[in-house]
Amino acid sequence: MTTYYLNRGYNIEKFKEICKAIEMLYPSYKKDKLLVDVDNSLIQVYTDGDKEIVIDNCAETDVIEARANVDLSNFKYVEAFLKNGKLIYK
């Protein structure tokens, strides 16, 4: 899976905006139940067969990130991503 950095800072409204954009771009993906971690991090998982997109509004690291086994490098919210262990900024 590739990690994509989407927003600096824990932000519920931006998280919802990003999830809505994923749902519009990937309408065939099944949206799982929203997970709320003990630290109030929000995690939304989308799957389509063996393809998966995880959006994480992480309270601990204070960032919204996506982990996916599909290419999100051109997704408009991506600020940077890890590729082959290197951080690449857009």
C-alpha cells in the first residue's frame, strides 16, 4: 500500500470532504462503517474486491492520510506521498 498525505492537521470537515470526493471518484467501492479510534481518530475504509482505500483523520499524528493499493497520486487532495521509501511532494 502507498501512503498519501492529504491534509496537515486533524480536521473533521476536511475529512468528510475528502471522503465525499473518494465516493464520487470510486462509485463502485463499498463504504465500510466509520471507525472511531480511542483517540478520536476517524477511519473510513473503501473496498472493491482486492482494492482498498483507507482514509485516516489521525488525531495522534495530526494529519489526514490515505493508504491505498490503487494509485491516488493525482487525487486533488494529495500534498505528498511515499514511493519506494521516498517522500514525494506535489
